[in-house]
Amino acid sequence: MNTKIALNTKTVLNTKEIFAAPDGAVYEVQIARGDKLNALTDAMYGSLIEQLKYAEASEDIKVIFLRSDNKHFCAGNDLADFLETEFNQASNVVQFLVTMARLTKPIVCAVGGAAVGIGATMLLHCDLVYACDDTKFSVPFIKLGLTPEGGSSKLLAQRCGPAKANDWLFTGRTFLAQEASDAGLVNGTFADTETTWSEARKIAQNLAKNSSRVLKETKALLKADQIENVVELMKKEAVIFAEGLATEESKAAFKAFLNR
Ligand code: COA
């Protein structure tokens, strides 16, 4: 079967809040909901999945570059959406994370401003991550009556060590780009948003100078044996997460934020 997708189909995939375009062999995907700090809704996860699957299937694309179109990267799941949308293992948010985890092509990510909740945990599925110095990270699930998601219950400790993972997940505190970099959550930091985007883009373009074969084989050697375990873990996390979402504790935390 010919898996090549005509590049002109990309316009069909673009929405106001999630859009993408190829830049040579790099597929640049942007989150564009600056008024809500790029908090992600069920529909936005659906669009992200489509864009990622398009990039994965296209023979013209070697590398994916993910960023936002404004100073914030992502303030996590939209908390109003959590109150309105049913959540389970089949939800777009879980499928988005599974899609990220199963990508065979490298994904480079540039972050800044808020990188909260899934805005931080999705980075665990990226191959290279660059952060603006102003980035404020947090995995504040515990403060919302929720539990770790996106594989973070294991992947965060794997990447940054158990001491950091326990600290960040048990306190839900905010930490800055320098701490994230020192702990290995990000590969490097830059002084401002524009530089972060342009340097990360350069890195993605340099990666794309390699053959598709060598990029895929390298990623497979680094990750492939863990992928299905990570997917299973994320499904388990999603069951516990769904139980949390159904509690009054969690709903009250969302309402408190939304009614500030
Ligand atoms: N869901 C829905 N709306 C969100 C949001 C989210 N996760 N994060 C931010 N927003 C909205 C705010 O409601 C506000 O909308 P409004 O202008 O219509 O009132 C807008 O984005 C700006 O956010 P604000 O809180 O005013 O910005 P801030 O700079 O003071 O604070 C944060 C930044 C990231 C600390 C704060 O927005 C926050 O804590 N957000 C929630 C993060 C979260 O808990 N995510 C879910 C994790 S599971």
C-alpha cells in the first residue's frame, strides 16, 4: 500500500488552534490558543493526533517540530473541558499520548511560559526538548485531586531521577527552565521565545539532513523496546486518573480555578 500522502491534504488538517506546515523535511506543528495559555481541549487533541499521524505517514517528512505560536507552551488540559467531557482510555487525550509514544520519527519540541500538566508530561515522549528561560513547569496533579498521567509515574523518574520525580509529583510545585535542564527534562535553554524557536528549528532541520532510515533506526534502538510497556502504563494511569476526575475533590479544584 502506498502510504504517501499528498502534501496538499495538510490544509484539511489545520484548525484555528492546531496548525502545521512542512518546512522541507520538518513538519512544524503549532498549538495556537494563546488566550487560554494553549490549554488543550478534546477537539485539540483530536487535531494533534491527525497532524502527528499525517507526519508519521508522509514519505516527505523526516522530523516533527512541536511548539506553540505564542510565549506559553501549554497550561495543561482545559479544566472546563475536564468537567464537560467524558474521560476514559479511549479519550482523545489518552490517544494523543499513545500516538506520541508510538512515533517512529524523531520529535523536537520548543517550550516557554507555562508548561503545566500534560504540557510537561508530553515532553517525556519527545526526543529533544528546548526551553525558554521563562518556562514555568509543573505537574500539579496532586493539587487537583488527580494522579500522574502520560507515563510520568515512571518516565519522569527514568529521565530525571526518582528524587526529582517524587519532589515534582508529590508537591506539584512550579520549577523553572534551569532546574528542568539540570535534571535532564530539557536538553537546553535559551534566553527568549524567538531564539528558543529558531534554535530548536535549526536542530530539527539539522536532524532532517540525515536519512529517514538512520533516524528511525536510531529512535527504535533508543526507545522501541519500551514503547508498548509505556502505552500499557499510560492506560493504567488513565483508569486511576478517570477515578480522580469523578471525585468531588477534583471537580471542586477545577471550579475553584475557573471561578477565580
Ligand atoms: N484550563 C482552562 N483555562 C485555562 C487553563 C486551563 N488549564 N490554564 C489557563 N487558563 C485560562 C485562564 O482561565 C485564563 O482565562 P481568562 O483570561 O478567560 O480568565 C487564561 O487562560 C490566562 O490564565 P491565567 O491563570 O490568568 O494566567 P496566569 O499567568 O495568572 O497563570 C498558570 C498561569 C499556568 C499558573 C494558571 O493559568 C494555571 O494554574 N492554570 C491551570 C493549570 C492546570 O492546572 N492545568 C491542568 C493540569 S492537569
